Amino acid sequence: MSELLKSELEEKLQILKIEHQALDKRLMELESHLSMTSEEQLEAARLKKQKLRKKDEMSMVKDKLGELEESAEQGS
């Protein structure tokens, strides 16, 4: 069962990384403009918040993976 959970968490982590990279790419596109419109500034602010949320989610998933590995080592 823990192997299945570990696999699911690793998959979730990969998805979060891809989503974070996509947000970062869009943010870089916006920030490359010499000046941003007010709509672009709002989008940039939203993107930054979304990136932080993804980073937090990645951290939580990594923590869970670490806990699983620790419990697997103790169970061996």
C-alpha cells in the first residue's frame, strides 16, 4: 500500500513541478515587456501567488514522501 501511495505522491510532485514551470514561463513572458498594462500587472501578481501555492504544495508532497521513506526504513 505504501508503494502505491509513494507512486501517487511522486506523480503528484511531477505534475506540480510542470504546473509551476508553466506559471514561471508565463510570468517571465509578462516581465519581459518594457511596460505592463494594468491587466498584465494583475496577471503577474496572480501568477506569483499561484507559483507560491504550487511551491507550498510541492513542499508538502516532498514531506509526505520523506515520511513514507522513513517509515519504510523503520519497518525494514
